Amino acid sequence: GDSASHDAVFRQTRAQASSGNITEVAEIAKLYADNYASFRRERAERIHLYPRGLDLGTLVACQNNMNPQLLFELDRLLQDENLGVGTIICGVDEEPHIYSISDPGVMTCHDSIGFCAIGFGARQFETLFMYRGYSPFWDWLQALLLMYTAKKRAESSPGVGKYTDFYYFKGNEPGSGFLTPECLGALECYYEELRATNKMRFPGTDSI
């Protein structure tokens, strides 16, 4: 979504997490969600109320004396204001966690299903994971191939680019980082080979 809005919320969250020594993934996700909601509320207030000499406090105080149609319209504008930002926060503390934050600052935990997607291609991506019966207990190499396949399918959506970065991490274990171009090239070759033979198989499933 809007990178400027996300960057503002992200920087504030990172500063607060750092100064407060917050390391729990859930707490960081909640902090981001709170900052998201506050940023959205302030933005809506400045766009729709400030030009009329109002803020949220004066709007509530004066609502009984306002024109009902104007009050309804202002409420609609405030409710419809959307940052256009979707965020995934994931990490490992005592165990792996995946959270998503969406408008107007709603935090959702995806730990039980073990996957999450945002953006224009999210539906295509998540549909394949659900169809294949993915769970967090899959072998990670099988999960990597499924994820790569789901990303390829998501590219059919407008705005989804064909370049992909893969970042992996293992909690406190060494070896976290981006997959190298060589690894991505090998993954692409394996994907194309399986797709060409229509034998893209995953644990306990038939071909895709």
C-alpha cells in the first residue's frame, strides 16, 4: 500500500519498541496496530475536520447542535478514510508468530494456520495454501515450493510484480538472511520443471 504512511507508522513503532526494550512479537504487532489506528485517526481529522475548524473533541461536543446531514456526512468521511496499508509482522521469540494489521488498525494472529498474505494478490496466494491443506508442520522445503508457486499464481493480479525476495530466519539460530540468486534460480527451475510435467506434488496431496 502507501509506503509513506507505512513508513511513518513503522518508524514510530520501531523507536518505541527499541526504547521500551520490547522483544515479544505480539507486543510489537499490538504497538504497530495502535500506532496505525492513531495515525489513521489523526489523518482523517486533519483532512475532514480541521478545514471546518473542528477536531474529534469539538465534533463530539457539538454534535447535538449540528445539522444532521452534515454530521452524517462527516461521520461517513471519517469512517471511510483508509491508509491503504496492509502489514505483516512476523518473528520468533519463544516460538514463531505471524500477525497482520489492516485498516483501521485491526491485528490478526495467523499462528495456527502458519501463513498470511497482503496486497492485490493475497486471495490467489492464500487460496492455494488452503486448497493444498498447508499446516505449520510441513517440511520447510515443501513449504518453500508451495509459497513460490502461490506467489507465481498471485502475479496474475494487477500490480503484483514478478520479482520476489525470500527472507528466512531461525530465531536465535545462525543462518538467517535472503535466499541467494543461485537458490532462487534453482527454485525457479524446479518450479518450471514440475509445472511443465503437471506433477507439482506436496505432502499428502495430488498434483496441482
